[in-house]
Amino acid sequence: MRFILRDFEKIVCAVLFLGMTLLGFANVVVRYGTHYSFAASEEILTNGFLLLTVFGAAIAARRGEHLAVTLVQDALPPRLAQGVFALSVLLSVGLLAASAWFSWATLMNLMDNGMRSYALGVPAWWYQAALPFGFALVIIRYLQHAAQTWRAPRAEPPAAPGV
């Protein structure tokens, strides 16, 4: 159980990627074998890429591999650098929370209006349902990495040559 909680987003990404690869391969085989294609494969693959992106962002957040420009922070004294780091964490979590909230609002809107997907005709909210939870997972993983970074000792900048 601990493995699933620790690596949930990796499992989701692996399953999604495997399913998308198999679906894309099957579509190519059918298209070249019969000159027809699975009409719904584009819809499924497009929405799969969206989910793969969000859950992949959770992996990157946990590893600290998200986009960060630390040039200014690295040049600051340690105490001030911690303040800049805390501000960046607050702003990042705010942006992720807004993304989770807006994707939740979109999900509720899709459920209320009864919109259906263009190829399969399934309720459109099915494709949107995991996004708010994906963004919430990114927040959790980002905060986990921020806590590890906060506790880690900050390395002193190297001395200038010849000094």
C-alpha cells in the first residue's frame, strides 16, 4: 500500500502510456490493413495526453524537476534566499490551486450541461474528471519537495578563484 501512495502518479502514467501506445499501434495496424481507422482513437489519445501531462507534472514536482529560475535566489544571502524560496512556493501552490479549482469548475459545468464527446458520444466530463485530482496531487508532491528543500542545508557559493 505504501508503494501505491508513494508512486501513484508513476503508476498512472505507466498505465496511461501503455494504453495509449497499444491504442495507437492498433489504430495504425487497422488503418494499413483495412484502410479505415478507429475514429475514437484520436479523442482518447488527446485526452490521454492531457492526463499524462498533469500526472507527469506531479512526478516532476516530487523530484524538483519543475521549471525554476534560481539565479537571483542563489545570489542572495541565505536568510533572504529562504524568503524568496517561501514566496515562490506560496505563489506556485496558489497557481496550482487555481488550476485545480478551475478544472473542478469545468468538470461541474460539463456535468451540468450534459455535453457529450464528438467521437464516442460519452459524457465529456469523463475526460475531465481526473484533472482536479491531478492538480491536487501536483500540489501535494510540490509541497513534499519544498519541505525537503527547506530542511536541506544550503550550500555556500564557491569562493572566487585566487582569493
